[in-house]
Amino acid sequence: MVNSFEVPAEMRDFAERSVSQARKAFEGFIGAVHKSTGVLDTSANPALGGVKDVSTKAVGFAEKNVAAAFDLAEKLVHAKDFNEVVALQSDYLKSQMAAIQEQAREFGDVISKAAVIKK
């Protein structure tokens, strides 16, 4: 079984540019989301503060998870062989599972606090 492969330089460059462009597009999108959630006026209704906290946390998690996926994509573009691809994917899955567990805990805390404010 052959464990190495050679990706043509043109294809690797195209993939690199595509990942970079997608990352920039996402950064523009997430910037607009941050701006729109930042204008929520919570002074009139304290319950909206909880909603804003939940929204901010959810957007932050999405941003981190997508950034991790872009980081993986950039690493995969430069992988030297199939074993490296598998190792990168495995490391990514392990780190994302840990991140999702932590995010679920944090999200639960924020939702609990938002529910207390609402009452």
C-alpha cells in the first residue's frame, strides 16, 4: 500500500486560496453578526440581557468551531501523506470533542443565568 501522494502545486495553491477566501468571507459575516448582536438595547428589559448573553456565547462558539475547521483545512492542504491526513483529522476530532463538551457546559451556565434573570 502506498502511503504517499503528490498533489500538483497548482491544485494545492488553488485549495490554499479557496480556504483563505472562505475564511475572509466568514470573518466578514461573523463581524456583521457581532455588530448586530452588539446593538441590542438591554436597558429597557433586563430579560433581553440574558438573551444577548446566550446569543453572544452561541456566536462565539460558532466562530471558534469554524476557525478550527479552517485551521484543519489549511493543514490538510499541506499534508505530505495519507498518514498525516489521518493524524490531522484525528487530532481535530479529539480537540473538537473536548471543545464541544466545554461549550455545552458554558452554554448551560449562560442559559441558566438567563433563565434566572427572566423570572
